[in-house]
Amino acid sequence: MLTQKEILSTIEMIDRQHLDIRTITMGISLLSCCDSDAKAACEKVYDKITRCAENLVRVGEDIEQEFGIPIVNKRISVTPIALVAAASETEDYVPFALALDRAAQTCGVNFIGGYSALVQKGMTEADKKLIRSIPEALGRTELVCSSVNVGSTRAGINMDAVALMGRIVKETAARTQERDGLGCAKLVVFCNAVEDNPFMAGAFHGVGEAEKVINVGVSGPGVVHHALQSVKNAPFDVVAETVKKTAFRVTRMGQLVAREASERLDTPFGIVDLSLAPTPAVGDSVARILEEMGLEVCGTHGTTAALALLNDAVKKGGVMASSSVGGLSGAFIPVSEDEGMIAAAQSGTLTIDKLEAMTCVCSVGLDMIAVPGDTPAETVAAIIADEAAIGMVNNKTTAVRILPVPGKQVGDSIEMGGLLGSAPVMPVHPESSAAFIARGGRIPAPLHSLRN
Amino acid sequence: MNAIVSVIGRDRVGICAAVCTKMADYGINILDITQTIVQGNFTMIMAVDLEKANASFGEIKGGLEELGNGMGLDIRMQRQEIFDAMHTI
């Protein structure tokens, strides 16, 4: 029998500690939509998405009401469009993005992910066409998210793709200049991208996945922060145990919602992604958890160790709570989306270099970082290369979502609103990486023996 | 279907009566009630059975919220599974 204390603790987590389901994401395979006629392919894409995800938002809202747990986002991920559009005889892939956008609007979802290409080893003609169309596609759509995988532990890093993505990020910022380069918030460059990630902007439905699938992303930095407040000054094994117990509870809730959604939508359950996904709201910050462990400001010495403990304990607690764990699973450190990170970056304690170190031990990478608008494309590419190298060598997913904000300098700040938050423009190293990026070619896959 | 109804707010005369009457109106059977008052703060948790309820989950939830608003109370109803999931293995 449940005790009053248990019931009230759940209610308090939801009411005061921002506990929520961050997203229910329906993955839909679009491989059946290939057509030599691009117009026909786009129609098939629209029809299939709107047919499969017709009830997604309504079911999400029903679950929200019955269980009393907020489900912040309902989203769709699709097969990387470079694979779908490859069959079409066309030079212009933007209509595919427009079809995705229309379908997302019709279904009422927040975002649709999968305007993507996987080019870790090489680029097909279709991959090149898709990547070159990203700035226009993101400039002309509202809800479409794009991602490009430029490296993997098995294939190495495709440095031609890295160089190209440096330019694409800059062009995307220029295309969405009037909105402070907001298009870049919808563009992720990955190494070791996962096929079942429910979180945006990097979600796509991998080719190894089923026809359609339900993936759920949980959240809960506020709950972990609150739990750690009860173990002040305790040794780290106590901290780890506390995080594990909290992650277990949060994930059980995610598993319950995933199972309900899967049954009601008659769609197989895929995975629960156990991520601590912060929001700009006070009390929903990953940085504040690290500070609760005893750091004056996130970004000071000790931050990487604190994050390593947090990331690992979240996974250990969550794994037992769900029948299938996947996606990115860990702690996210998006600067603009985390109230504590914003404050730490504004104070100058949290720098890009420290964030890069933190990405060695957290679940993703350099995320939602605003840099000066005059940052050269080669520098953006070199940042991507560094991050991809960390992912490649450490056998983990890493990503870069960076906004070179047109017309802004260090000291300025941009407001994106909603979950995207606000970001102080952070300095990058002024020294050039141009000759490094100009080399092109591939960085070979790393050796995974002789590990001393 | 079982649900948990939680009533939280400042203590006053007639909370229990009003909530229980509302339950009876909806044809909801009350399985268990616990109630505490600490320094004038009223907390009541009810386990209820919606099997023979005469309205939908959404309608009942809305009706309880309305009752709560009128009395300065926070009344919510959630399916029991969410609490079971989070607190039992």
C-alpha cells in the first residue's frame, strides 16, 4: 500500500521540482516513401507521417491528464531524408523539408527531426545535396530539425564533411539572421549518432529501427537537485546512491508513460532515454546539481569529476527501471537551456574549453552555445572536429550545436525564448585553424586495443 | 480503474464532507482515506475506485478542480499506477 509520504513526494516532484516527461517521440520509417518523382515522394512523406502520428498529440494529452504528469513535447523523428530523397531525380531537397514541416503542423507536434545525413565515412550525391540545402531548409521551415553524423568510432572522422558543416552552420546562421541565427538551434553535428534518440534537434529514425516506434525522454534535474540537498557534506558514494535512487523513480515514471503511449497508439515501445534535460526555469538546472556537490560555480575545477559521477549514477539508477534503455541517456549540458549554465557562462567561469572537457564524461556535447558572428567557418569546423574526436576515441555520442550569432560579439546575449532560453555570446580562440581544416580527407578510426 | 485523489490546502470546516459528497455524486467508491492537519495545513489522500463512475476521467477531474477552486484547495486526481511505478519495485 502506498503511504501518504510517497504520494505527497510524487506530487511535490511534479509541482515544485519540475518533474516531467520531456518528450514522447514517434519514430516513423519513410523508406517506403522513396519515389523517382520528388513531388510524389514528398506527398507520400506527408501522407505517411500524418497517418501514423494522427493521434500522437491527443494520446499524449490524455496520458498527461490521467496521470497528472506534464508531457512537455510531442515529437516525430523520421528516416534520414538523404536516404529517402536519394531515389528522387531532383537537385533540390528543400521540398522534402517543407513536406516534413507541413506534416508536423498538421499533427500538432513541437518538432520533427530527420532532415539528416549520415556521412561518417563518405558522402553520396544525395548526402551532399541534402547538406547543401540545410540552410535554406531551416530558414524556410518552423519545426524541422536537421542533423549530420560526421564521424564514428568504427569509421573515423570525415574531415571533408566537417569542413562543409563549418560552412553550413555559418550559412544557416546568416539565413536566420533576423532571429539571431536561430536556425542553428535546429542543427546538430554528431559523432556516433544514435538511431533511437527522442530528443531534438538530433532525433532521427535509424534504418535499423522498426516501421514505427515510440521513444520517451524523461527529465528531472530539479528532482535530483532537491534530493542532493538532503545529503549535504556527505561523501560521494552517498551522493551517487542518492542520484541513482532518484533516477530510478524518474525512469519508472517514463517507462509507465512509454508503455501507455505505445498501447494507445498501437505502436511498439522502443526505448526510454534517461536524460537529465534542463530547462531555463529556476530549479531545473544541471549546473545547479554540480554546484550542490560543492562547486562555487559550474565550470570551476572539479566540474568534470562532478559531472562524471552524475552522468554515471543517472544511468545506473535508470537502467533497472526500464525494460529498454537507449537514446542518449545521461546528463545534458546545453548552455542556453540551463539557468545555472547561463549564469556560469555570464560570470566567465564556464568557458567553451571547460565545456569541451565536460563533454568527455556527459551524454552529448557542446550544446546551444552562442559564439561571435564573425567566427570563421573553419573555426566552427575545428570545434566540430575536436568534439567528434572526443566521441570517436571514447566510443560515445558527441555533438555540436553552436550558434555563430550574426552581428553579435562577446558580452552580448541572445534571447531565443521558450525551452531554448537565452545565451551569452562566449569567446572562441582567435588563432586560426584554417590550414588544419583545409586538409580534408579522413581521420582514421582509432585503435581499440593497446589502451595504456 | 483506481485513482488517488489528493486534497491540499488550509484547514476549514466541511472539506471532507464536500469532497465525499462530490465522490458520491459521481458514483465513485472510496477505498481508503488518510488525513493529517499540521499547523492548519490540511492534507487528505483518498484511494478511489472509478469502476462505476458515471462520468469520464476528465470530467471528474475538472469537477474536483472546480470544487477545490471554490474552497481554496488544491484537489487533484491521478491514476494510481504513477505512484505504484515510482515507489514500488
